[in-house]
Amino acid sequence: MQQLIDEFKSIPGVVGASVFRPKQGVVCHNLPALFKADRINEIGKHLVKIHAAGRHNFPDLAEVMVNYEEATILCRQFQGGDFLIAVCDPGVNFNLLTMSMNLAIQDFQGTELASVPAPPPSAAPVPADEKPAVVSPTVRKVDPTALRESGELAEPMQILLQSLTKIMGPMAMIVFDDAVIAWATGQTPSLSNLNTLLDLLCEEIGDQENAGRYRSLVKKQLSLEES
């Protein structure tokens, strides 16, 4: 399967691809490191639901394409119920993309799927009277989209995202949302600590030169104190 997605990534405009198995999650992928494992699994689950809903109304539906401002995601089911998912630039040649996907899947048909190791044996159950009480921690839930669309943070966060898109292209939205969630985990998001979010985004960019360009783009439009 790794060879399948590696061949697919060679298509012009394809950022990377993954194979998603509904009961297991991501089997393999060659997406950039900026795509966190949890987010790739989350995207796969959403696309499988969209595909299932589409097949309910259109039984002959072959693939699902979701268009965002920063990226296009194509999802196609193939043998064994697995899904091939590709993240592409918005201007990708759709005809070339679907034709290449069909050819790649046809070449792959008939090959054996990589064996999935059996899960380790379960530990012996703890007697009912000896089970320790489990206290679920309180987890702060944050909706990055809501923060961008309303409230005092809406305008500065849109500036942060738009500037990040100029640096990172189609991956910006995913990186931005991950950083916002991390930012909001240990503190209440506010204008006073917005510079912390900027620092997190610069760390995600990774490259010092591009991080500096991003910081300059933001500070031309926002007044932020130095961290």
C-alpha cells in the first residue's frame, strides 16, 4: 500500500495521500509531518461518513471530492473497504487526478493487503471490589472555527490564518486549527495572550526564515507585544 500512495503522490498537485481503514484507522500515509496522526484519522472518519451518505443516495458514486479554499481532498473506496485519500492543491487537474487514481487502484487490485498484527492478549480483569475509581479529567473544548467567526478574536485570528496560508499554502488550515486547540488547552483564549498563539504557529512552520516572514506579515497588521 505504501507503493500505491507513493506513486499517487508523484502526480502534479498532490500534496500527499493516505490509506484509511474504517475499523483500524490510517494504515499508511506520506503526508507532510505537519499533518498530525490524530488529525489524519479524524479526516478519514469524516470522509467515510460523507462517502456512505453519498452512496445511500447515489449507489454508483465512485469518489467524493471536498473543496476548501486552501486544499482539495479526494476520497475513493477500493478493495476490502479501504479508502484512498489524497490531499491536493486547489488548482489540481481533476481529470488527471481521477484517471491516475483509477489506474493506480487497478494496478493494486489482486495484491494482498498488509497483514494486521493481532492485538496483544488482554490483561486479567481486576475483581470488581478492587477496581480503582477513575476520575475523568476536565478537558477544555474549543472550536477554532467559532473563534475565527465571532467575538473579539475573530479579526486577529483571520489575519493569523490568512498570513499563514501565504507561507504554508493548503496545509495552513489544519496546522492553524491544531495550534489553536493547543493554545486554548492551558489558558482562556484572549487578545492578551494572542502572542502565545503566534509563537506556536511559528514553531509549527519549523523553518526559521519562513517563521520570520510569517511573524513580519502578522505584525504589519496586528500590534502584538514581543514574547
